[in-house]
Amino acid sequence: MRGLIMDYPLTIDRLIRRANQVFPEREVVGIQPSGAKHRYTYADLFQRVVRLMNVLRALGVKRGDRVATFMWNSHRHLELYYAIPCLGAVLHTLNIRLFAEQLEYIVNHAEDSIIFVDRSLVESLEALAPKFKTVNRYVVVDEDGEVTETSLKGASGTPAADYETLMAEANDIEDFPQLDEYDACGLCYTSGTTGNPKGVLYSHRGIYIHTLCAGMTDILGISGRDTVMPVVPMFHANAWSVPFLAPFVGAKLVFAGSNVSPEVLMPLILEEGVTIALGVPTIWNGVLHYLREKGGDMGRMHSLVVGGAAAPRAMIEAFKQEFGVDLLHAWGMTEMSPLGSVNRLHRKMDDWPRERQLEALSRVGTPAPIAEMRLEDDEGNELPWDGEAVGELLVKGPAVVSGYYKHPDSSDRFTGDGWFRTGDVATIDENGVLQITDRTKDLIKSGGEWISSVEMENAIMALPGVVEAAVVARPDIKWDERPVAFIVGKDSQGPQEAQVILDHLSVSFAKWQLPSAEDIRFIAEIPKTSVGKFDKKVLRAQL
């Protein structure tokens, strides 16, 4: 027997419609490239989304087309977050930090038809544009509303257009198409594994349910009384759901733009009354040192959400003791839309000694209600939640990837009964608190972004005169982890200077991925295991 409940599609247009109907006066505030503030309401946002949908129609965008953004956090990026999926197309957020070859691969693999690009980032795409096979139009996003001089041209030779000019020419007729909640609405690529980046194709239903969960009191806990500032980029894992959640619940939304230094963030936090902000530990570590040096407080801020890397326990305690701000660990993956857990003290932990509370808060938290989890050993046996058993973390849920986009050979990431293998090694204690202890692949996470040790090793070993190379992570206060390369040369024929290695790596790695000169170490032999593999645990122990 089936229940007698309406078949009500869970689609993204419902989120922005609610913001317009219930919270039309709430604001979206952002810092523009010139440094000037832009301010408008959710009612204004809704009207511009309607107009932008008509712009996309005029550009020939059809249901299922991939439309890319190459942009910083801004109100215009927010408009695209809604207009593209509400039209039935797929929002593809391009990570501006990726190396050129990765961007080329991603755009061509996704078969993007249009790229919206911030004026400050135009130059980054100009050299790549001839290599994009399917892009037939570029739209430059500029606060001045002027046509930017650029060599960017679509596949048919169409010159780049200006965002605000297109918006001014479009009509404001409201025409939202009927969508299926299982339709694709977003596409993010993850570079968290070796090889080419893999695409995660989100559905309207998955994003809608994820938004409902993210707003729960024990998850992000964002309400209409909050002013929220996502410092996490909108090109990274849906900005942790904030662009969808804030309008849905009526929270004021603040964007810092491209400059996320403490000198920019702190005045914005105080002037706009930010109550909750989200970003990687590097951001908040910088804010902490800035406040200690310059003085002052954090105004109305009550919570900082930290993800992408582990936050030092000392930083958690410092924000609480010195500024009365809760620093909340979160964990998730692009493949999970992305939230998997957020660490808040359970009711039964309220009476624990502070030392024990800090120990709990230094972990990554309780699984979110939409993220079912289990641990497995190497033989596939399920492990207990006792805080001692260590195994690979597996997840499933309504916002978890079921397969990678146009990537049929990804079955090794899924079990026969439908669980997704995260690649993380973890423990879960008797209170349901998750702790990530390691990664199954030797990846290095620096400033919230992945660096592949295997790819770097292969690149170094491709250099004439190099016999062996092993790359491992060393702890870093600012970036969480940084790569260290151990290199064995072929007698005097091998490279002897770190700069030779750096020059070679700079051809295939972005600048932020490169190790420092001090972290390139020439040694006589790399320790090996009994089966002849590099024994990286010995190298890590030396660090």
C-alpha cells in the first residue's frame, strides 16, 4: 500500500522561490574587485535570476547543457548558481586553482557550452580557450558593465559578451520549466585521487535534501537570524551548501570576493554583523594571529566552521577562550554534496571535563542524518564503533555519488551492496564521533586542496639522472600539510640542486603545489618494505 502524499518534486527552484516569497527583504552583500560593496535583497536576487534564465535561453542553453563558471564568490556567481539549474541545465563550477592541463581536461570532458568568467580571471583562460573543443561562448562578468577587451572567442569565433549588457537586454518574464527532481543540476570535479579528475554529477533531489540536512541545528545550524559568510570558494564542493541554504532559511549572505586576507575579512565581519563563517583552517589561523597582533574581537560571531583539513586543538581552544567563538570541525567530500559530519558536543558531553570535551571537539564529528557510515577492514568485514577499530570509511545516502560522470571504470569505489568507498581511514567511537586517521592513498592536503604524491613522484623520476623519488607530507602550521620530496640521484649525473627539481615540476604542477627548496632532500637510498615498496612511514617518522 502506498501513502496518499503529493508527488512534489524536490528541485532547486523551490529554494529560491521561498527566499523571494518569505524573506524578500534579507540582504546579499559582497566585496567587488574595486573594493566597493554591493548590496541587494533576495527579492532583487530572484528577479535577476529570472532575467538571467532568459539570457541563457537567448544564448541557446538547453536542458542538460553544461554551463561553466570560472569565478570568485560574488552575488553574480550566486545568480548563476540558481539560473542555470532552474532552467534545467547543469552548473559546472571550475576550480580556478587547478593546473592548466587539468582545466583543459575538465572542460572538454564535461563538454561545457558556455563559460562565465570573472574579469580578473580572463587572462587565465585566454591561452586555454583554443584547446576547449565545445565552448561556443564566453561571458565576462565585470562590476562595471563594460565590454572587456579579450581574445576569448567561442568555437564559432563568437567574441566574448559582457554579463551586465546581456542582463540589461534580457526580458524579465518569469518562466520556470517543470523539472524532474532526479535531473542533473550541478557538476564538480574532484582531484582527490590519482589520474584525471573525476566528475560528480549532482541531482536536484540530492541538493534539496542536502540543504534540508545542512540547516539542522546540530549540523550547520544556520537560521534566518544569522548572517553567514562562506569563505570556502563557490567553485569548491558547492561552497559547503551555503549558497542554497542561506536563501532557503532567510539568512543574510556575505561574500568576501577574491581577497580573503584577515585585513579584508575582519572589517567585513564586524561591519555586516557576521554570526557564522565557513572556511579551511588556514583562513581562521590567519584571523587568529591578526586579532592577537592588532587586538579587537569578532563582533557577533558565534561559530566558525572548519573543513578541508584538520584544525589544531590549540586553535579550537584559543577561539573559545579568547573570543567566545565555537570552532566546529566538519568533514565531507565532493562526492557527498559535500557534508558528512559536523562536530558539536552531544547533550551527554555537557558535563564532561573541558579536557575531555576538547578531545571530542578535535575530531570531525557525528555523521549527518543523510550520511550513513560504516567501517571495513581489508577483508571487507564490518568493524565496531568502539573508538579503537580502524578501517576504511564507507558511506551511503541520498546525497552521495552513485558513480562518476562518464567514468564507467569507477566500480572499485563502490561495494556490491551500494556503499561508496571514501578512501579515508577512520575510527568511530561509542558516541558516534568520527575521526579520520589517515588516507588509503598517499595524498597530501595543503590548504584544503589535494596534491598527489604519486603524480609528483612520477614527474620527478621522469627527470634524467633521477633513480628514485618518494613524496610524503610533513605537518605545517599554516597549510596543514606540505610535500617533501626524497630523491636518489644517479651518482654525479643526477640533479644536485633543489631549483633543478622545482623548475622541472613547475611545468606540470601549479605553484601552490610545489614543495619549498628546503623540502627537496637528496638522499642515498629510499627505505623499502619487505616487498620492495617505498616505506613512506619511515620517511614520515624522519620528519
